[in-house]
Amino acid sequence: MTSRTTLMLVALCLRTVCACSHSLRYCHSSLSAPHPVLPQFFAVGFVDDAPMDSYSSETQRSEPRAAWMEENEGPDYWEDETLKLRNAEQTLRASVKTAMGRVNHTRGLHTVQVMYGCELRDDGGTDGFFQYSYDGRDFISLHKDTLSWVAAMPAAEITQQRWNADRSIAEREKAYLEGECIEALQKYLRYGKEALQRRVRPETMVSHHRSGTSNARLTCHAYEFYPREIEVKWFRNGVEMPTKFLPQTLPNPDGTYQIKTTVDVPEGEEEMYICRVDHSSLDNALNVKYEKKALPIGLIIGAIAGVVVLLAAAIGGIIIWRKHSAGRGGYAAANKGPINADSSSSTASA
């Protein structure tokens, strides 16, 4: 899998996680037919926002995506993961066909996606999530506390009924999320402690251009920061101002992140506006004002990479949902693949 594809998958699979927690999650996706940009099946594992391993239908191998995984796991581990993911590939490919039948799709490019994993908070509390989607729309998810499956669309109701009829399916998933998944997360956090718990201070600047005949547009850039969680807001005389566009935090090729937020202001009043940037690497929030200077080359390169990510995601048609709840369970520990919508078995296809 190329570095560009891996970067794209980071953007697709990112999900908001509290800065006071760590997470282990897996993203799997299978397309109904070959695609010129994406592999027909791919799987990526993340600790927090950092890719740690990946597998694709092109490589047919589970491979490390972080130096700390390569340094700490040997050939037996990667062989075991490869076998699990080859099984998951076949399972999820079958799931696409089943899901297409559920929604009466007979042709075209379609995808089934699975995201599952667990979170460990600093206070010792844990959480777990497991969710399927079809063509980027929620399909079905596990409600861990009630040990029940919840359909997100009518086409998933058959799956919901069959999985809820066998309580042991949800019980296995819950046991995995609260046990093996947390143990694996703790192990990987030890492996990658230096990289995963680092703090990189954001670089900042404000750019300016005309917007209409009497307005200016100020864009606040924060870039090359880590971890991902950050707050960037505009203020005028201490009052928070509404922004022009919904800001998105995007990954950079070097593992850091970038974000920008824009506000329209009356021409000549630019100095009255302050961009406030708050990040865990800072002792105090930064107040940034517009200064006339060229955009840094690092910011330009990062912006280009972000555009490539979004274009590739649009072409692939696999925008993965960003909800707080989802989940994975005991089947995943053995298979890393989805459950059969037509069976109570936790090793068949969706």
C-alpha cells in the first residue's frame, strides 16, 4: 500500500477521541469491484491517530506502518495477522454482495466498511465501539451496554433480528472490547510511547485576501502539530465570531496535522480580530494576528497533501462515518472480519 493511500486512510478513519484517552481501532473496507485508486479490500489498524499496521488485497500481507511495531513484533506475529486478514478479506467481500442485495443494488461500485476498537481513559475507564456502514451510510452497530444490535436503515433490520436472536454474538464482542482489545492497546502504547505521547507545538499564521468590494477574508492556519486535538477560534473584542467554513483537521505526510479556519471581516478592521489557538503542547493559548508574509513552504506542501487525501476519498466514494459510537468484538480477535447478516455465526459474512 502506498504512502499516499495510507495517508488517505488516516483521513477516512479518523474519529474524534478525547485528548484524555487513547484508542485502538481498525478500519476495514471492501469494494464491490476493482478500483483504479484503491485496493478492493484494505485494512488499517490505528493507535490513537497513528497507523500501526495495514493489509490490502494487493499485498496480501499484514505489514507494519510504524517503526515501533516493526521493532517489537516478529515474523510469527505478522504471519498470524496475515492469515486473519486473508480470511477477513473473503468475509467482507461476501458482505458487500449481501448488502447490495438488501438495498436492491445490482450494479455499480459499492462498499461495506467496518470500524471497531476500544478506548482507555486516563481515569482507567474504558469504552468500545463496533459499527458497519454501506456506501458511507451507517448500517448496523453494537450497543455494548445492552448487548444488542441496532439497525440504522431498514435494509439492516434482517441482520438486527438474526444477531439479536443469538445473544452470544454480542457477548463475545463485548468480551473482546473490554478484555483483549484493552490489553492490546496497553501493549501498543508501551511499544510506541515515545512517538504516541509526544507533543509538537503548532506553527501558526494568518493569511489575508479580498472578499468582495468591502470585505476581507482572514484565514488562521495552525500546522505541524501533534496530537490531533486542537481548538482554533476567531475573536473580536473578546467575542467569539462565527467562521466561514467548518474547519477540518487533516493529516500531514510526516504524521503531524494541520487545520485552518476562516472569517470574513470589514476591510480595514483586520487588526481587531484575533485567532486563538489552544493545544496540549502549549502552556497557554496563542493569540495570532494577521501579518503580511508569505505562506511557509511546509504549510503549502501539507495543504496539497490534504487536497490529495480529500480528492482520493471522493473518487473512492468511501467517506467513513465519524460518530462517537461503533464497535468490535470477540470475532474480530480471531478474524478481523464482519459477521454474517444471514447467520448467527460470528465468522461469516455481512
